Amino acid sequence: MKKIALLFVTLAVIISCTPTTKITGSWKNPKQPAGEIQSIFIAALTGNIVAKSTLESNISEALSKQNIISFKSVDEFPPSLLKDSIPKELVMDKIKKKSHQAILTISLLKKKTESRYVRGSTAYAPMARYGYYDNFYGYYSYWSPSAYSPGYYVKDDVYYLESNLYDSKTETLIWSAQSKTYSYDNLSSFSRTFAKVIVKKMKEDGIIKTE
């Protein structure tokens, strides 16, 4: 019984550490035709080169699976140049030369810490599977250790990000989405999850074509 209870606690800890990204809201320019965007320039707005490269690469990969051509800012501008503010003329010249239809920017709006309560471990199994259902004490002695195992509080770092898509010719906003990510302990895992969620939302909102 102790092993089973320990298993549930372990699973709860693993799940609580897994990055979770949710879209909290999105907006689409009503003048934007559905499924028109086929080429996107990706720019993660962060001074952390590793994070920038990882995030742009994962978004590019997610877009390519939807047959969307994409280009990453880390491939267009050297790290030394990224440390400083890049002149607008240089950025737009690069984008227009490669005929990108849109520019996708990703930025961190804010980060905060939230506390949440994790309940004690319990589970449910069909009656026919276990003999302890036959009498009160059998049932009580099986479940009481886990039923009374104390819950605990955990603190999560919560990251709020904003993704904006601009028309490369007019520079007007086409689409915007805000997201909320919990338990960002692993950059690679977070980046893959975030990329999938964002690209999925772009499909749902009619920004890129659905298969």
C-alpha cells in the first residue's frame, strides 16, 4: 500500500513540474483573409541568445509541419548585433528581400510566482478488481493511508508571453495572442510545448491554412 501511495505522490510531483502553456486570449484583424499567410519571419524578443535560438527553432519546426515557410532572426542577424538595438531599416530590408509575408514576435510580458495546493493522493478502481470492497475494514485499511496523506503547497513560476503577427509590408497588426506558462524549469520542454500551442492557435484563428 505504501508503494502505491508513493507512486501517486511521485506522479503528482512529475505532473506539477511539467511545463503547461495555455492561451489566455487572442485577437485577429477582421480585415485579414483566412489562411493567407504562408511565409513568416520569427523574432523572439529576448537578450538571452540560447533562449532566443531555442524558441525560434521550435516555432519554425512547428510551422514547417503546417507547410509554412519560416525564417529565424538568429539566422539573419549575428549574436553581436543582437546585443544592441538593430536599426529598423536593416530589419525591414532583410525581411522584404526574402519576401516574408508576416513578422511573428514573441515577448515576455511579466513573470510572477503563484502558490497552489496539491491534495493528498487518492485514486478510484472498479469494485470487481479488489477484494477489499467485501467488508468495511478491508476497504478502510486499504484506503485510509492515502486518504489521510496530507496535501502540500507548491510555488510555480508563471510566465506571461505575448505573440504578435504583423504584416511585413504595412507593419500593421494581423493577429495577437497572450499565453500563460507554468513550471518553466526546462527551456527545451517549454519551447516545444509553447511552439505547438501557438501554431495550433494560429490555425484555429484562421491565420494559417488548416490541413
